[in-house]
Amino acid sequence: MSDSPAPLADPHLLFDTADGRRDLVILGSTGSIGTQAIDLVLRNPDRFRVTALSAAGGRTALLAEQAHRLRVSTVAVADPGAVPALREALRERYGAGEPLPEILAGPDAAATLAASDCHTVLNGITGSIGLAPTLAALKAGRTLALANKESLIVGGPLVKAIAAPGQIIPVDSEHAALFQALAAGKRSDVRKLVVTASGGPFRGRTREELADVTREQALTHPTWAMGPVITINSATLVNKGLEVIEAHLLYDIPFDRIEVVVHPQSYVHSMVEFTDGSTLAQATPPDMGGPIAIGLGWPERVPDAAPAFDWSKASTWEFFPLDTEAFPSVGLARHVGTLGSTAPAVFNAANEECVDAFLAGQLPFNGIMDTVTAVVSEHGTPAPGTPLSVADVLEAETWARARARELSAKATAEARA
């Protein structure tokens, strides 16, 4: 396809698909991505079959309901303390004499499922704890439908070292859009990737106007319904910064050829500009059904996976440049992505702690990025060519979380003094 190494996510390079239904393992089944994926599976029983489910363990009744409806053989929870409640919930769902699915529990349970016998693993876990399942799925030769961007962000070199060309199919709406648009040409003909951002609830505000925004305001996203962490990340545009790093790792495109543009309507999910001047945009109404269907079904498309536009109705699509002063997160993400090694892990972990502090009322909105920037700066620059291990990532994350908590507590104390 091109004269350079094949990228991790490549619509031209795919493993052979099995005949008949495609066996799936869904990790993070009780979250937003997981529940929507299960809805897609239930609407397409001739295409997909789920063999195993995993979840954190906080919603055992929902997990038991999913397991029963899908008739999976195995369920897993990260929290061993959730096993009694899960077993009881399963007994309530299953009839007398029906065998219950096997239950796995503990921090390694999701990784065990990721390596189990299936065609595709959907990693819908939130946070960097998704790294171990991502690595397990790739090592086992499974196709990885990746919604857990953090595992690629924090473990980029580890993932790239074991992933076969085309083994990863991205599920983020932006990267699923790039994936589809890139199918139209050769990678050597790509001039740049354009990642779109809604701008979040605070588009158009200056940094000064962001100083006093509330938790409730930040949790109100104008176009997407998501969990609290990713919603805050969308408000700070940290999520867009992470997506820039992810695009670089997935498609082997340099950071200076990955652009972010604000598109409030969230209709165009991303674009690819080719060297002849053509730009291909992938567009649907805001809905994750389409990206999930691409991740689970590619190279086949799943009919009616998501709503389509009604082209008989007038609409306006707007695009604006990114305000890098009000939203410095994208620039910081490019910086840590360029540094590589453990720097992205530090950025991601510090941000997660700062988001928790903001949600708890311990940091102002602008304090999220101010604190993350300070933690990244203290971490320093990794030595060029330094090898990376899972232990290195975990150690860097532990330090970053502790330091972010310290700085957040200090900021809170100073504000109250």
C-alpha cells in the first residue's frame, strides 16, 4: 500500500474473518461503549455472538442481565468483592437448572478474557487500566476494537512492538472516521489528518472566563452523552490532546501533520487531506453506533448501525480554529507525545487525578491543566531511546498521581487561606 511501515490501524490490512457469526469479547460491558455494543449485537444476532463480558464490578445487576441475554460462557469483574453480589444477581436471572457462566475476578480478569478464544476483543474499559487487556489481546492474535485510548497513549511503544499491521481497529468516533477516510488512498499520499473537536461547553470563552465555571456546567456537553471523566476531558479538550497522540501512534503520521479544528455540530468526525488537495470527511449525526459497528464488523458494514442525515433539511456546518490559550491541553499533549517514553502516562495519570479533584470541588477548572502542566514539567524529559516496560508505566503513573494530589491539595489550602 505504501513504501513505509504499515500503521497499527490500517483499513487495507486485515486479518481473515471467520465464516458465519463473529465471536466477540466485550470488556467494560456496563459502560457507555459496552452497553451500546451489546445493543448492536442484540440487533444483529446473525452477525455477532458474545462469548465473555467484563466490568469493574459496580453494576452487578446490569452485568448479570447482559450475561443472561447474551448467554455468555464467562463473566469477569475487576473487584473480587463484587463476586457474591454478581453470583446472586446471576441466580436471579437464570432459571432453575440453567448453568451459570464462569466467574473470574481480580485485576487480571479482563486480560484473561482478552486472550480467550474469540475473533475480536472490544476494549471499552475507561482509563490506563485497559493497557494489560490491550496487550493480552494483541499477543493472543485477536483483532482489537479499541475504545480504550488510554492504553495506547500510556503504552504506545509496548503496543507498537507487538501489534501486527492492521490488527487494531479504532472505535473512537474521530479515529474511526480517519480509518474510513484513509481507505480512499495510499498513506504516502496523505498530507495531514484533521481531527475535529466540538469545542465542548465552553467554546468561545477566554481563559479568564473559564476561571469560575462549575462542575455542573462542565458536565453538560453540547452534543455527546458520556461518562463524567470523558465529559470533563472534552470540556478541557484534554480528550482532543489524547486523540492527537492516538492518531500519531495509530497511523504513523508526524505530530506537525495532525491538526485540530473546532466543529460545534459534531457532524464531521475527522478528515484526511491528501497531497492532491482533496479532503475526505467522514460524517454522521453524533452517535457512537457507527464507530462501534466499524470496530466490530469491519471490513463489512452493519446496516442501520447509526442514524443517517436527512439531506432534505437545511443545515449549517461550522469550523473554527482552536483557541490554544484558553485550551492549552492539545499543545501539552503534542509535547508529551513528542517526548514519548513515560511522559504520556504522566500526562494522562495526572489529568485523571485533577479531574477527580475538580469534580470533588478541590480544584478550579483552569487548575486542572495548570496542575497537569506542573506535573509534566517536574517529570522531566526521558533520555532518547530509553526502553519502556509495563513496570515503567505503572511507576510513572503512581508518581504522577501522587504528585497531582499533592499539588491539588496545596492549591485547595491556598485558596481557603
